[in-house]
Amino acid sequence: MQTTRMTSAFSAGQAAPESSPSRLWAAAVFFKQRPLGALAAGIILVFVLMGALGPFVAPYDPEEIGVAKKYAMPSIQGALLGADQFGRDVLSRMLYGIRISMLVGVVASFVGTVAGAILGLVSGYWSGKVDAIVQRIVDILMSFPLIILALTLLTALAPSLPTVIIAIGVPFIPYGARVVRASTMIIKELQYVEAARAIGCSDLRIIFRHIAPGCVALYIVLTTGLIGVAIITESALGFLGLSIPPPTPTLGAMLSEALTLLMFAPHVAVAPGVAITLVVFAFNILGDSLRDVLDPRLRGSG
């Protein structure tokens, strides 16, 4: 009975693409049933727009030094979020920092989970020696805490935007591998996969045409949740001075520079701190909401 239900669910998922009105209706239902998820999606959209439009709407050059504006407090007439110890506009630097954080978070989580998903598909489908080798590699990667592995990779590579993405993405490989492997081992035993095997479909066609689509829902939930982890990891690396090197502003570097200013210029740290908190909160809530919607066992739960 369970196999029949899963086969039917997969067949429904493989149906022809829905029309635009159907997708709009599904989005409206999601927003109505998951108000926190809708709020999180709205926050993420705002941050995406801030990152994309930052260079065009930033009131000042983020590296422009103004001695007369040192430690300037937030003001409608002047700097909206104040200025730092070098007189640089905090709002302008935060807009550029959000752009970097969003880019690193999305790309690193996508790269890491895609690589992990491919390993999980191969490992779960072929099992045996292939599965044993892949899982030992996964075990090695998971034996290191995320931040330690990222620091190790950055030590071996010169800090730059691509190397930061790689350093954060590699620790995500085990997550994608484990999640997709578990789904693959269930899906490969279903009747439609056995039918595809019986009519002579190649292993690669079965993996990527018949099994991979069944893992998409879990993959979306996993990737969405890991974006927040990637953003906070990049901020931690920036705080330690191991992220994208100056003069490029990042939220973590802004917090690090503001550490000694908390007593007499706390506004310098508030803006990047609130930005990091909000965006990570939004991605975590959105991931939880998507999990509740996409996991059949949780549908109908409040």
C-alpha cells in the first residue's frame, strides 16, 4: 500500500507542468496556510532586492572616507544608519555586504548540495562497493565541524570570492549526499523504476530521469535551510578576517571592525548584526515551511 501511494505521488509529480494560474493559486494557498513562511519569503525578497540594487541605490561610495563624519549618529539629513570610525557610510557598506552574503550563501549551498546530491544518487543506486567508498568519503567530511573545515580550506587557498564559496560549499556535500542517498534507496525499489529497468533503460537514465525528480522536494528544503548556514558561516569567516579581503565590504567584516566601538558607537554594529539575523531567520523559517508543505507526512499539520 505504501509503495502504491508513493508511486502515485511520484506520477502526480511527473505530470505536465502546471499553468501559471495554478501556480499562483498554489502560492496563494501557501501564503495563507503558512503566514510565517510568507513573511520569511518577503524578508528574503527584500534582501535580494537590496543586494541586487545596492550599487545603484547606495547613497555613498562604501569606501569613501570622510573625517568630518567619523562616528556620525544615524540621521535623516545625513547618513541614515550613521558612519563608522573612518567616516564611511554604514548603509552603503551594508548594502554591498548584503550583496556578497546573499551571493555566497546561495551559490555555496547550491554547489555543495548539487555535488552531494550526485554522490547520493550514485551511492544509493549502485550500493555495494560504490556506496561503501562514497560513504567513507562522506564520513571523513562530516568528522570536521563546518567552520573548521572551511578555515582549513581557506588556509590552503588564497581568500577570494570563489575560494570562500568553495570553502563553504565543500562541507555541505555530506548533507546532500546523505539526504538524497536515503531517498534514492527507497525510490529505486518502486515499481515504475523496476519497469524502466525491465524495458532496458540505462542506469544513468534511470538515475537522472526517474529517481532524481523524486528527490527534488527534499533537495529544495535542504538547500533553502543551508543558505542561512552559509550566510552565517561567511559572516563568521569575515569576522575572523578570513573572508573576502578588503576593500570589499562584508557583513562579518563590518561586525569585526565595530567590535571595539560598541561602547561609544553601537550603531556601527547594529545594522550588519540585524541584517545577518533577519536573513538567516528568514531562510530557516522558509525552509521549515517548505518542509511542512512538501513532506506528505506533515501536510495538514499546523
